[in-house]
Amino acid sequence: MVDKNLLKNLSKQYPDIKSATQEIVNLSAILSLPKGTEYYLSDLHGEHEAFIHMIKSASGVIAGKINEIFGPDLTIEEREGLASLVYNAEAEIARRKKTEENFDRWCRQSILHLVYICKSVCNKYTQSKIRKRLPKAYAYIIDELLHADDEANMGNYYTQIINTMVECRVAEEFIIEMADVISSLAVDKLHIIGDIWDRGSHPDRIMEYLMDFHDVDFQWGNHDIVWMGAATGNWACIANCLRMNISYNNFDMLEVGYGFNLRPLSLLAEKYYKYDPCIKFWPKVIEENKLDPIDPGLAAKMNKAIAILQFKIEGQRIKAHPEYHMEHRMMLHRIDFKNGTIRIGDTVYQLNDTNFPTVDPDDPYKLNDDEEQVMRGLSLAFLQNEKLQRHVRFMMTHGALYQIVNGNLMYHGCIPMNEDGTFKDVEFMGKTLHGKAYMDYLDQLVREAYFREEPPKRKGKSGDLMWYLWLSANSPLFGKDQMTTFERCFIDDKKSHKEHTVPYYKLINDQKVCENILREFGLDPEDSVVLNGHVPVKIKDGESPVKGGGRLFIIDGGMSKAYQKTTGIAGYTFIFNSRYMALSEHKPYSPLQPDGTQVFHSPVITIVKNMRKRVLIQDTDIGKELMREREELKELVAAYRSGAMKQKVSPRG
């Protein structure tokens, strides 16, 4: 029995039997439709062009649709050109202006082809849902083209509409809008399984794109969590974020994309490292800065300056949090400054760099006045950065440490486990928890930490939790026993660089372990899978992304250019539609060339699981909500009929 107050509220929207019944019919029709296609990607790492191409192309699905629709009616070259038009309409239009003898004719033909593609991708949606995805300026025209079904008059009808747009000189704009509509309808729901930031040049552009996307959720990654901590003003997180991005030469993103003023840091670096070549700190230049080119020598000095700040600040945070059990990661007090060595455990290593002008051997973790001033300024800059705060709030409200959507479990890193495959009990902040309970607790703490109001003297301290999750052996986002940043910077002996992965990554090859993970989160292993990111799958070494007998999928295929030599590919997309689950394996993205051409490599799509029956909307999470709404409306109709609720208008209308 539905609560009477709920029925009263419903009656405001549906004031009579007729309106309520119409909505019941509408909901019943929607529930009978096939579910929309969900796309899962992970570890985007700032590669905005490659990521947006994946979405525009629906990870290869659009190319498949074009082949199905046009087949031998179009040549391979024509089909590839049509695909390019969907993926990057502006670039393809610019190219065609130079190559087509009759550009207007090409526009007319392209619009017609795009209409047929659009019809194909939207055939599982209601007209109402389609209309919501249409651009306002052309909604009426697109709607007419998609739903004109009088075969006898369609050809002439289409021709008249298309010719008029060409004559009115709006064909180019219309083509661009149509291409966007196709991509929007092809990707019904998007799941990002962690790591928007770091390495690549423009995570800020990815976030702007996703904030305009119609349906997206996030599972926080370790690189996300450290930026979330930086957004609280946390010094340790800020130092990590800046060091990583300076080391990858990402000044366009830092100083232009987010507008951070790094001049105080550069002055600090020049003051203390002016004659230091900082050889080990030269940035990895994967992409040149276009808007904010920085001399590599200065970048190296800034990189070393922020690295030393990081090691000092992290030492302070470890001292402040003995419950983190991270004392073994304090390095500066272990240095023998006289001999240029450091003792780690039972081993003494030679340092490759002994110039520590800001480190006081008697108090190595203390910041000097210049360093203190720089960090205070940077903390204020992160706290007051409207764009970053907007991005992090969106990630908070649309994300979680893990999520279950339509029966599938998604998380970025791992579930802490023991060597025997049992869930590891982790003692943290006064509680001892494991598995789902531990993940739920951490999720709650992260939200509290970000939204907590703190007095000025404690600004940023709440972000210590995010820093802990960034590099702790017990963090479900990290998955290693330690982060050896200091060793990689100052010790040549690679034995000191080793970071051992936690048992989880070996255990997930066992089907029973993966099934236990699913059960821990209340899921049936026969109907559910785990989608996992974080660790690049080394395809070139024969590694498979399919783990645990198909119960778990690692979908970090190396979208980041920094990993592509290791993985041999350029990322995965996991695709879940109404009929099957599939993995789309991508080749490296080719950027637009100066002559306007672009080479696209079609991904390899492999079906990994066929559904036992076609999945309808009624079988999804949103379907459960719609069925509940339908039952409530039926109760409202019954109340109207029985006289328990009074209709607001006459049943005769």
C-alpha cells in the first residue's frame, strides 16, 4: 500500500485518471524497450583527444553501423570518410572543402547518410528520449528527418528539407550537430573507472567534456583522489600533483588550463638550484606546450624543488599520523650527507645527487621560509581555483569509491586481500573492517573530508586522508606495498625502485576469488562481472584483460601515451548492450594532420559474454525505479476510482 502523502504529491502532477493512465502506458512501453548501451573506460590520464575520439566513434561501433547500413553501396573509402565525418565533423568538412568539386552536393549526400546512421543508433529509444538529446536549433528538423515514415513521399520530403538547408548556408553547422547527435545516442551511459588526471596534457578538457555529457559516473582512481585532496588545499597532495605534471611537461594544463601561477615555484627553483643541472629531473616531453612553453632546464629545477618539498611535507604528515603506519617512507633523515649515501632497511645506497640546499640535516623535514611561503600560496591557489573546485565537486557528486550499476561491480584499484584469498582486515581510524564495509567506510570519509569546513590554521589537513589513499599499502586505490618516488629520483640502483603489488592482482586469476568478491558486494556471479582499471594489461607480453574465468575484466589498456610501449595497445572500452558484453581494443590515436587528414585505426571488438536473454529496461536499475513509479500510479488511479482521492479536473475533460 502506497503512503497517502505520496499519493497526494503524485496527484499534483497527475490530477486525474486520464493523465495518470497515460503515464502508466508510457512507463510500460519504456520498460519493454532494450536497455541502452553502456560504455566503460578507465585510466584516461589527460589524453583528451584520444578519449573524445573513443566517445565520438562509440569505440568502433559507429564504423560497424556504417558497414551494416551501406555495405557494398558505398566504397571502403566512402565508408571511412563517413566515419571520419561522425568522429570529427569540423575536420572532415574542412578537408572536403578542399577536395570536393561540388561541395554542396557532398553536403546533401552527407546529411542523408547521417540521417540513416542516426535512425540506426536511435531505434531502441522513445521519441521523447531522442528529442531530449537533439540540439535546440535543429531539433524540429532532425526530428522530422528521423520520423518521416511515408515511403511514397519520403524521398521528396528529405530532398526538400536538405536542399533548403544547403541553400540557406546552414548545412555545415547541421552536419556537425547531426554527428554529435549520433555519438550521443550511440553511448547511452558512460562509466569512467578512475584516473582522469596526470601524465597526459589536458584532464581539464576531459572534465569539461564529461560535465556536459548526458549520463556519466566515476569510480575514483588513485590519480583522482590525490587531485581531490589537492582541492582541499592539502600540501602533500598539491606537491604530488605538481611534481607529476611538471615531470611530464604539462605546463599548458597547469598554468593555462587551470590558471595556476607557478612563478613563485620557479623563483624558488632558480634561487636554490641555479647552478644545479638537475639531470634526473628533466621532464618527459610527450607533448610540447603550445601556450606556455617552459625551458626544460627551468622545468627540471622546478621539478626538483617540488620533489624536495613533497618529501619534507610527506614526512611531516607521517609524523602527524602514526595510525597510517608509513614511517618506512620517511627518507630525508636516513641520508648520510657527508658520504652521499642513504640507508634503506639493511642496504646502503649511493645517491646520484647530493645537492640538498634546503634540507637541514638536523631537522630535514622542516620547510625553510621560502618554501613555506611558496606552499601557502599554492594551497590558496588550489582552494580558490573555481575551475578545479567545479571539476572535483562534479566528481564527488557523480562518483564513488565503487559502484554497482545494472548488476556489475566497478572499482579502480583493488580489494585488500590476504595471500589465501580472504578479505584483509584493515585497522583504520579506530575501526577494523574488510571488503565492502571497508570500501563504504572510506567512501564516507572522503566525502566528509572534502566538504568539511576547517578553520584557517587547519586548512587542507582534511586532505591527509586523500594523500593516504594515494600511496598507502592498505589503500584500495593504490595496490602496492610502497611508492618509491624518492628512490627513483635519487638512487640509480633499480633494486631500490621495486614496488610489490598486493596479493589481489595474483588472486584475481582464480575464478572462485572473483566470485567471492562479487558475493561480498551482494551480486550473483552468474549474472555479474567486475570492471577494474588501474593496472595496464601488457597485451604484447601475452597478458589477457579477462580474469577469473570471465568474472573480472581489467580495462586499463594504456590510453596514456606513456604506457603504450608497455601494453602494445592504446586502451580498452568495455561495452554492455542489450545482447552482449564486449571488449573494444584500441590502437594508438592519430591526431589531426596539418593538411586536415586523419588516420583512424578501427578497434578490434571481441564479444566476451552473450546475454541469456535480451536485456530490457525493466531488467535495469532505472527499470526498477520505473516499475515502482508505475505501481504508485496504479495505486493513485485506484484511489481516484474508489473516491479515496479526489480528481482535480472532470474525468470527462
